Amino acid sequence: MTPENLRRWRLVLGGEEDGTGHALSEQDSGVDGVLAQLYDERATRRGDRRRGGLGASAPRVARWLGDIRQYFPGSVVQVLQRDAVDRLGLTRMLLEPELLAAVEPDVHLVGTLLSLNGVLPEETKETAREVVRKVVAELEERLAERTRSAVRGALDRAARTRRPRGGDIDWERTVRANLRHYSPDLRTVVPERLIGYGRRENSVRRDVVLAVDQSGSMAESVVYSGVFGAALASMRALSTKFVAFDTAVVDLTEHLDDPVELLFGTQLGGGTDIARALAYCQGLVERPEQTLLVLISDLYEGGVREDLLRRVAELTGAGVQVVTLLALSDAGTPSHDHDNAAALAELGVPAFACTPDRFPDLLAAALRHEDLARWAGED
């Protein structure tokens, strides 16, 4: 076995008597130490000063946060932070501004902060907002323009017509589509097919309702939904509504111009009453055939299941296009209610998970009225 392989096994196994006989360098000893503080359960239980246990000491946690940033790249730091919160219960890391300022911001951290929103000390709230603001800005840079571009393309295609009035003919597209019909005698293109745009204000403007489950398991989806909601609200061709729900329903549409404010308006961690949320969304529908309702939920219904299915049937029967996302996250398909997902599928409403990077394409496909069950199967 090569020295490098011995070194890797030594770091994996940990402990002094690991059987490899390999001595760690000063750098590797530091890596071994910070990992032991988090993952060495025996040391964590006994609060070993030398190796394990972050304990409840704020200075010790602060030093550990600094150490992991020194030894690992940002993506690994985020994983270690999440494990520290989950394994050691270090929510105090997020309740004190000096510790919160030392963490590596990411979507999971934002979800945890939102779940703690009600208990954050006043002196920590502004630090928490800065963390959320930073993550939201990064997500907007990554996703917002792609979303707007995909939606614009879908609406342009929906607006195009093969029988345009004279003033609505798109001559550039018409010429390109008819180049094969160039007449040498006339020295011009003879268009056999006209392409134009319909009157957008009457036929293309779409209404989008995002109904977002804010129960504790949906934290990451809530964060991404807020960013996408803000991007959609910035488009004049769409009228966007944002509804968050648990056992109660809150309309956060007025905050779509500020996704940070919108996210802090959610209350992660409650139960779930999807039927009640859909009843509220029904009241928002003014033009059913021009409305897209995206329900983002794992479908664990705490309300009346029959009401949930009846509301969906009424919406689709009226002409509303309904899509159910079990998650809007990078984590894949989550635990969800398979019976409810199957029942919705029988009503013609597909239910599947979607990553944030694929969501713009999903929106475009929905706005083009494509078969989303097939779209999801091809992903």
C-alpha cells in the first residue's frame, strides 16, 4: 500500500490505534482533529478536551468553524456545518451573531434559519438576513435570467400564429421560413406561410400561482420557490401569486419584489392542509384557461384527502393547468405520499421532483402546454 493510501486510511479510521502505523503530518492532524470533534461519538460523549466534542462553548464552536474553513473547500464546509447542527444540536451556532457570521452560507443553512425565525434573538436577526440575502443573490445570479429567458421563449412561441393580420406579421421569421420559395423571376421570396404574433394582452398573458408547502421537510423547496417567484413577478407578461401554507394559508404576493422579505414571511415547521391552500388558490383564479398553478408539496395531507382531490378536479375541470412538484431542490425525489401522487396522476396532474436548474425548462414546457408527464420521464 502506498504512503498516500495509508494516509487516507488513517484519516478515515481516526484514532491513535488504527492499525495503519502511519503518522499524520501537522496539517493532517488538524484535519483529523476537527473531524473527530464532529464524528467521534465516544469523544463527543465524554467531551474530550483534546479530540472530541464541541460542547456548548461558543469560543470552541467559533474556533471549530474557523478550522474547517481553513482545511476544507466551501462545499465540504457546508456539509460539516449541517452535520454539526443535526448531530450535535448546535442550533446555538445560528442564534449568536458572531457564530452565524462565521458559517458558510448555503440553501440548507437558509432553510434552517427560516425554521428558527421565531426564536432568533433580536441581535441575531440582521446577521441572519445578511446570510439569507447573500444566498438569495447567488441563486438569482444563477437562475433568474435563465427563468425569464425560458418563459419569454415559451410565451413568444405561444403567441406566434400562422394566420396573422397584416400588422401582426413577423416579416423576419416569415422570410426565413420561406427562403426555399425564392422566385428568380420576381427576385423576391414568395411566402407560402405567414408567421406573426397574436395580440398578447388578450391571448398570451398568463397567470401563475405558486402554492408552496412550508412544512419542515420542505425547507429547501421554500427557498428556491421564493427566488423563482421573484423572477417570475419581474416579468410583465406574467401575473404571479405566491401562497405559502401549512395548516394555515398566507398570501405573500406583496413581498415578491423582495425575496428576502418573502422568505422571512414563511413559517417553516407546521403541519399541512393542502385542501385549504387549494381552496384559497381557487379564489385567485380569474382566467382559468390562462392560469398555471404549481403546487409544491410532498403531498402528506393533514387535512381532508377527499377535499384535496375534489379541489384539484374542480381546478382542472375549469381549465386551470395544475402541476405538482414533490420537491424543488437538488436532493432528488423526497419521501412523499405515493397514494396521493397516484390519485393526482389519475386526474391528469403529474407529480414529480424537479431540480432548480430544470425548473425554467419545466415552466416553459408548462406554458407551451406540453405533456409534462412525458417531459418528466425524459429528464
